Amino acid sequence: MEALAHPRQRRKEARPAELMAAALELFVEKGFVGTRLDDVAARAGVSKGTLYLYFDSKEALFKAVIQEGIVPILEEGAGLVDAFEGSTADLLRALIGEWWQRIGNTHLAGVSKLMISEAGNFPELAVYYHDAVITRGRDLMRRVLQRGVAAGEFRVVEFDTAIDVIFAPVLMLVIWRYSLGACCGMAHDPQTYLQTHLDLALNGLAVNRSPA
């Protein structure tokens, strides 16, 4: 994960993680179509032949970025849900905080915007991303909501809809960052934005709130 978020200094024989870090930077900067394997190799400081020792196509390289960069974080999130001993509200805050530190505040966040813009042209990659990331993320949030309802902390809600409502503002934050934010700056301080979002979401979920 660290290698993907913060590429190391170039060297002649880059390891796969360094190639993935270079690919991630270029995918975010240029999109999937605009990224060439020649550019990835040059960014990593190796020959194209060296790159092909590890990845036989751009699609394989993209999938590796997801599998090695995002999936382990989601798996660790599942472990956090299993082991967490505090309130469900604190669990939700911890998960969102971890997401921001390890994904939202790194180049990995740009993958969401890339998939939104290019999914129609690369349906196989879109399906892979959906199964590897979106499905896992939704399952993780469903477990959090179920935990809160079972503990009497959250009121009963329609889980699938609530998951989308919780995720939507977070997704908007990273879409802005990797679109208009590139030329207009961030519309909000991310920490303030996420804290406000969590305050609103948790107040809406609280059992002492009546449905509108």
C-alpha cells in the first residue's frame, strides 16, 4: 500500500510494487486510455521488457493496482469490524478515518473517478472493480449498519439505500478532488467535510430520531 501511495526513487530493477505505483500515478493523471506501458516503464525507471516480466498487459497492471492497493485495506476494515469493542458510531468514524488516510488522501482515490469516466469503454475492468472493491465496501458498510441496529444504537433503515446515501458524499469528495479540484482547488477542507458528513449521518441513524 505504501509503495502505491508513495512511489520510491527510481532504480534499474523496479519491483512489481514500484511498477504498480508508477501505473497508479499515470492512470490518475492520464486515464486508462491515455496511459501507455512505455510511460509506466519510464516512470518506474525500467525498460518495457522489464515491465513485461511482471505484467503482460495494461489490464493486468490495472487489476494488480486494485488487488494490491485497495483490496487489502478493505480486508483490514473487515477485521476492524470483527474486533471493534466500542460503539458503532465510533466504528463508523474509525472506518471513514482509515479510508481517508489510506485511500482518500492518496492516489488510490483517483481510481474511483477513473472508473466512473471509463467504465463504459472497459466493461471487463468495471466488473472487476465492482466485484473487488464496490461489493466488498458495501458488504462492510452493511455489517456496520446491522451491528448498530442489533445493538439498539441505530434505527431500522433500508440497508442498501442507506449504504448509498452514506457513500455518496464521500465519493463526491474524491471526484471533485480529481476533476474540478485540479484547477479550482478543493471546495472544502476534507477533514471538516468528512466530520460534517459523519455528524449528519449518525444523527440520521440515531434511534432517537423519527423518520421524516
